[in-house]
Amino acid sequence: MNKLELLLHLEELNIKRIVMEFSGSGDSGEINQRYYYTSLKVDTEIVNPERINYDAKDHIDTIVYEALELIEDWYNNDGGGGIITIYIPSMKYEIANYIYFTEQENYEHEGELKFQEN
């Protein structure tokens, strides 16, 4: 599916905005949820995802994963996640993401061990 076919399919369904949630850790990550909206406004109708054809879903996932490769490492080590919002038909996007990390504090001590006398 090329860009024009994808945009025509989304236009047929009156989709104006796509929101996808993603998360990962330990060296794998995935898109967990997909929402298709008929307006740019926050409280708008959601299109039933079953109406989106498989090729369109697959194409969107592919280009979203490419965009997610350009941001902070959200899927390795302690992981992270976020939300990507895609505006149709411009295909411009916004990403709000987070990453987890474990902190380490180092200390050094010295002294003399004492022996108990019997």
C-alpha cells in the first residue's frame, strides 16, 4: 500500500487523527493500542478498528516504528513508552514519551576489622 492508497482509505473512513500507545523493555517494544478518530478535537468519535483494512494497519505500524527509532531508547533495558499522535492527511506527528532507568549510587568505606577476644 502506498501513501496515496493509505490516505484515500483513511479519508473514506473520515479518519482525521490516529493515536497509538507504545511500550517496551528488556530489548523489545510494541504498539499496544491504536485509536482512530474522526476529528482533531479531543472528545470525538472513535472509528471501529475492524473497519481499517489489514494493509493500512500494517503500513501505519511500519512507518510509526520507523519514527520511533529516531527518539530515545524506549524499548531496551528498563524500558519506557509513550503516545504518538498522527494527523491526517498531513501525516505530521507528535510524540510524548518516557524512559525508565535505574540509578546507581557508589560508596567507598575503609576501616579495621576487630576480633572478639575469648
